[in-house]
Amino acid sequence: MSIPLQHPSLFRQQALIGGLWCAADSGILQPIHNPATGELIGQVPYMGAAETQRAIAAAQAAQREWKQRTGKERAAVLRRWFELVMSHQEDLAQILTREQGRPLAEARGEIAYGASFIEWFGEEAKRTYGDTIPSPQASQRIVVIKQPVGVVAAITPWNFPNAMVTRKAAPALAVGCAVVLKPAPQTPFSALALAVLAEEAGLPPGLLNVVTGDAHAIGGAMTSSTAVAKLSFTGSTAVGKLLLAQCAGTVKRVSMELGGNAPFIVFDDADVDAAVAGAIASKYRNNGQTCVCANRIYVQSGIYDAFASKLASAVRQLKVGNGLEDGITLGPLIDERALLKVEAHIADALAKGAQLVMGGRRHALGHNFFEPTILVNASADMRVAQEETFGPLAPLFRFDTEEELLRLANATESGLASYFYSRDIARCWRVAEALETGMVGINTGLITSEVVPFGGIKQSGLGREGSYYGTDEYLNIKYLCFGGQ
Ligand SMILES: O=CCCC(=O)O
């Protein structure tokens, strides 16, 4: 299958190690398919530990020189990278929609979102400020400086093939680190295209390496290497725990952006139309395949029926199909495993007393398409209450009091995002402070951008990405004590 691109060189079917585009040592290739059609898009090298170790060595060598550059010099390279990404937005979106499935309009949005991290962290490169601390000793002066951690290993997910790469690589490169990236096996082409543009922007060879292939072998080489100072991972909590355990052996710094189970709460005093619009944005963005997507929708009894009926009307307006076609708002799910999980959550909920308002089945279009689904009378004993569905399923739970709601919303090991709608300012503060999540949307269903600290508490992760807090993840703090003053 060929992709009609204005710049065909953006579609790379090789990995990048130390500035060289290369094949796997074994010569083995991994086929990549379009989730909307099943068609073969292309192939990437199926690499393993040996290639990863070479990428780490190349990164280590390149970082020695890169960390000596000024923040202003590094910022200039990132600025060029940002501009190139934006000027190739259409081609990058075409690649992204084919490998990931999201509608083209949404894919263009992701390219701009991804680029915003390059722009933001390029600007922050000039602001890795230190500190001075008044000394308790008259003869001493105390200064705090920040230095790049060194080589960063990054493992990124398939749900944001572009933006999760830049959200890790941009801050790392901005502060003087080098990166070895393993993109998700389903969506390697967006990451490889970003690397093509980084090269064109003048990023020196070896600073951004992209290794595709055997997740287990590549991850193992990354976590066991003493040359890798930091691992940044976005993906499931189960894999995150495994990587955390592997990183213990070399006491690496880690950032973990793991799974969520976001409550979306609508109080009786909410603006119901605004809450419906927020629920559509939060639940159906990327077809429900976002770690901050609403997973459990709690609606207070007084407006439960009105909300359910307005939500159903809004969901009926969504159009399922191949993301390359005009007017499509929901693409396919990523793979068969994703479909099976949505089906299992629906079957479990129906068996335990929920009722279907709409959807509930694989879509007539076949492949990985699923009907947008709404369930009412969901309850705490159902899998939809306890696990992230990661699909277009909106289960509606009923609650009576704020106290009951907080108990239900916080009854999970996840703590990534939460959302609620209310027009009572006192309640807004009270509930925002009581929700056990790293991020809270109040009267909004969309909460992410490059300027905010994205991240979770509980088992949703460690560390923050984006915002000025995001650079600290790639910096070591060093304190200097000047004696004899
Ligand atoms: O799914 C993870 C990222 C979601 C976002 O950045 O909005």
C-alpha cells in the first residue's frame, strides 16, 4: 500500500541508530496493518537486544557533546524541528490515521499537539534555572545546579503515536539528554517520520535513536543497561509495574504514565448540555482509547434520565468509519484484543443488571469497528467500574449524595484524571480537592495541553509530563558547597 504524501521520504521503513537508517541484524521485518482496513501499510525492522545496545552506545557518545551546548543552541534546533513538524502536518496526519485509525481531523490535531511539546520544551531549554540557599555556616555558600540525567530510554504507546514521542523526546533533548526510543509495535511510522524531521532540523546523529521490533528484548536491554539513566514509559499499569521492577536492578529514574479509570461526574446543579458536550469530548476522543477518557459516568438522580437521553442523542450524531473519509468522527479500535475487551465489559455489565441504550456490538463495517455504546444502571460490581475499557463504551452510574459519589469515584487503584460538572463554587472546590487523581477537569471534558503537568497518583504513575515540571524529570539536581569564604 502506498501513502500519497507530499514528501514520501517521511515514510521510513528502517530504524535509526547513531544517525544511520538500518535494518535488523537478522533481516527480519515486522508487517504493520491499517486497523480500519486490515491492509498492509509497510514493514519495519524486527530488532532486539543487540541493536538496542548499539543505540544506547550511540546515544551515550552523542550526549557528551550535546550537553555542552547552551540551552539557546539546543532551543534553536528544537524550534526548527517544531516548524518542520507543523509544515508537514498533513503528511504526518496521513501516516498517523493509516497506522492508528483515528479520523484525519483528529490526527491533524494530534500533530499540532505533538509539535506543541517541541515548541514548549525548546523554549524551556533556556530556563533550567538553579537556586541559591542561604548557608547555616558563615564560611560557606550553597548553590543548586541542574544537569541532564544522560541517556533516556523512552517507550511510547499506540494511542498517540506522535504526541507521546514528542512529550518525552522534546524535554529530554531540550535539557541536554539523548534518547533511545521504542515506539509501539502497532504504530512505528509516526515516530520514524518525526526522526526524519529531527534529522532535517539539524539534531546531531545519535541523539534520537528509534529502535523497532521485539518489545521484550528491547525493553530488557534498556532496563538492564547501566548507561541508561532514565526510563520514561507510557502504557498499561501491568507493563509499567514490570518495567519498574526491571529498572530496580540499576536504580534508574523513571517516569510512568499508566492506566486510568476516570470518573466523569454530573451533579444535579450542572449545566446538562455542557456536561453532555464534555462527556462526548472526554469519552469518545480517540474512540475511547485515551488514558484520560471518561471511563465511569456518574450522574446524580435528579438529572439522570435527562442526561442519559441527551447523551444518546449526541452519540447518535457520531459517525463511525475509515478515518480517511470526510465527516468520520470515530475510527476503528486498534486491534482484535481491544474489541474483545469492550465486548467482555458489555457482557459482564448486562449480566449484572445494566441495560443497553444503544450500540453494544461490533459495527457492520467489520474489521476493528465497534458501535458507540451507552449502558444505564451500571453498578460498582461491574468490570466497567473497576477496569479501564479503552473503547467507545459509556456506562452511566446513578448516585444520590456528594458523599456517596466521592466514595464511589475514589474506589479504584487508578488516579489519573477525573471530571465533574457543577455550578456551585463551594462544591467545585470541595470535590476537586477530594478526588484522588492527578488531574481534575471542572466543567470541562478536555484537560490536556503542553503547558499542564500531565500525570497520575496511586497506580496511575510516577512523574509529570508537559509544563515546566516536565523538564525536571530529565534533570539531576546537584548542590555545590563552596567553603573557605
Ligand atoms: O493517553 C494518553 C495521553 C492523553 C493526552 O495527552 O491527552
